[in-house]
Amino acid sequence: MSTGFNGLGMNLGNLSRLSKAKTRSISAENPTGEKGRGAMATEGTGAGCARDLGKGWKVSPSVSIGAGETYTLADIEGPGAIQSVWISGYVGRDFILRVYWDGQVAPSVEAPLPDFFALPWGPDYVGPDRRPASVRVTSIPVMVAPRSGQNCFWEMPFRKGCRITIENLHPTDQKVCYYQINYTLTDVPDDCACFHAQFRRVNPLPYKDVYTIVDGIKGTGHYVGTSMGWGINNNRWWGEGEIKFYIDGDDEYPTICGTGTEDYFGGSYNWDVGGEYEIYTGPFMGMHQVIRPDGTYNAQHRHAMYRWHVMDPIRFESDLSVTIQALGWRDGGRYLPGQHDMCSVAFWYQTLPAAPFPSLPDRDGLEII
């Protein structure tokens, strides 16, 4: 019996449908994802632990990425689609994640690894040994699970191929990376666009400037999400600013204008419950981390938020830019333009080729200070 279903767009409504899509998975135990080629390693980071057991006994559970090295996690020939990604090990901005579609020279995904998974301030440190543990995120496209399991379920189709790399920016330290990339080999419809994600950071935002989440997008597609980190550099409430989407030639005025920062991320009235910020993490939106001043070394509030436009993508036909204002309060009931430490990752799908991204900040420009 033939079927026209290609195995993409999986959800609870189509799990019973059969297709001719082929499931493959790449990890340190099967770095090429080939059928029947997993667990064959004789050398790897677990070789010493498996010395009494031999091949097939967790010989290569992870990889070590040297200082200044770029490691290729996956190099796949298409057509097909990435369907889930799990990464653990080192969680820090010294790891830069990049994804290239269909032989493109410039990456379509470029972001520090933790920021891609909505962890702009990295892990918290817990216990007497100060071991890192990532903040929890329990949304549908992105989940961060104990202790530092970073997961994403953005479907990422490609036609000719896909290459995924991690660059270690640290000048002297080797870092460990565990990973599992599950993908399918299948036909990709003509109307499927390619996944993109772009990181930006400004510290501090100049007085009266507007923070740009993304601009210069050229092509046809739809915007599907924003994750942000916001380090507060003034007292009082800081989130009165409006988010604005400039769509298809909008100039001075946008097509979509929000009402406030916490409103865009699904909250209201400063997220204030009993005089305290209240964190939350849900299927499509959250304000999942607040780093609070401790009276000694943590001097300022830092917040992490996300908003996934899964049910309400922002569609564009030719171009898109997204900005958000930083607004607090000053005397006399007047707005105060903020000068904060702001960073973001914008997520969208679009046709190829994409416009080149702005250069990432250097290592000092990425540092959380």
C-alpha cells in the first residue's frame, strides 16, 4: 500500500500515519548516522571505563573539543529534516552553534549554545562543590532538563544537505560535548522553508536607542520565536517597552506593535506577585529565570524570557525587522530609556539564500559580566 505522507510535521494528530521516511541518528557513538553503524567505537572518552568490556559498551559517549577548534557534529546528505537535538556537557558561551543548509557558505543558525536553548545567563551553580545546573525550560520547541540537558524540537528541513558545527572559543581549555541529533531522510515539499536563528547582544544599550532583535531579513517566511536575556541597570520597573514587527516594507511605523515587555512574553503588571517577580515556563512562553541581587557580588537583576510563535507565526513576503524598546520610570511619571545588558536569539523560517548575519561579538563581547 502506498502512502503520500512524508513523515514531517509530526504531532499527536498524525502519529498513526505510516510513511517511507527513514529515521537516522547522529551521536559520538555513530558520528555519520549510517544504518547499523552505531556502538562500533574502539576509542573515545569512555574507552578507559569500558576497558574490561570492549566494543559496544559506551566507548564513545562524548567528544572533546579543543581550544579554538570547530567540531562538526553532523554532516548529512538530504533531502530530510532534523527532528530533535539533545546536547549536554559544557554549557557556556564559549561554544558557538552553527547550522548550514544545502551547501550555503554562511550559517543559517549562529548563536552561543546556551542562548539557542533560552539560557542567556548560563547555568546556576548549586551545592557545596558549585556544580553547574541549568535553569529549567519546559516549553514545546525547547526543553532544558536536569541537570544540563538542552533539547530542541524545531523541525529543520533541508534538501541537499545539513552541516552542524560547534566552535570552542576558549583560548586554552578543551571542553566536552555530549550530543544526539535525530533526523529523517524523506522528501521535502517545495513550500517548506529553512530554519534560522540569530544571536545579538548590546551591553549597555545606548541611551534612547532601541534594541534590535533582528533586521535585514530578506526572503519569504515566518518568524517563530524570541528568547531574551535582560540585565537591568536601573532601579524600579524596567519593562514598559514595546516590541515592533516591521513587515514587508514598513518604514517609520510597524505593522505589529506590542504593549510592553512582560506582555509580549505572556505576563502582565511587571510579573509582580506579592512584591516579587514570579517565574513561569509554559508551552509557548515564559520568564523562567531571575537572578536577584544578593548584597555582595550579584549586584543587579537579570531576567531570561522566551516567546514561541508556534500557533501565531509572524508571516512576511519580502522582509522583516524586529525591535524592542527598553523603558523604565523616572520622576514625574515619565518614561526612562534604559541602558541595559540585552541579548536575544531570533528564530524564523525563510527561503534561501538568506542575507548574511552581522558578525558575532568577540569572546569579551559575549562574556557575562
